[in-house]
Amino acid sequence: MGDNPTTVLYKDVISDLNTSFRELIQYYSMADYKSGYLKTFEHVLSLALPSTTLHERSDYNRLAEQFPLPSDPNTEISADAFDSYMWLYEKIMRDVKLVDKEPDKGESKTIEAFDLGGF
């Protein structure tokens, strides 16, 4: 790698993020509002956030104060609470450019990447 090696660790979380968000939409469309679905998605989303975690965001914490998620993942919450979390997740994904990202029109560069698989 030359005199100045740079190591880049790469974790593919986008496919998990897409799958998990699609699942949330399906649960919502079936009026299945279990808090565990949101908590599962939060773990996936948090991994995809650059330089922070979901629980460090003030917008998330404000919503969590308004609609706290029960500790039992099988507990159903209100449709309004479930919907509010989904809208916030979408906003966060847009804020950090996980959706609506413009294609990079700059110079393409090759990097060495390590896929950590399921970790």
C-alpha cells in the first residue's frame, strides 16, 4: 500500500437498512404496531449513521420522550406513535444522505475494503 497506508473498514448496512424499512412499512400497512419492530430498525439505522448513534440525536430523544417505546418488544403502541417514528427515521435518513443521495459525479477511486459480514 505504499509509504502511507490507509485502512478503510467497510460495513454494508444499506441492504439491511432497506430491508428493515420495507418491513416497517409492511407492519404499518397491516396495522401491526409492535414496538419491537421499531427497536429492530433502530439498531440497523444507528449502524448506518456516520459519526453518531441514533440515541445521540436530539430529534430522536424528543420523540422518545413524547412516545416512549415499551421495554417489551411485543407491546403494541398507538398508530400515531408508530407513524411518528417512521417519519422521523425517514427524516434522519434524508439528513445524513442515506436516501435521495445524488450520484457522485467526481473522479472514481478504488479503495481496499474489508467486509465484516454479519458483524
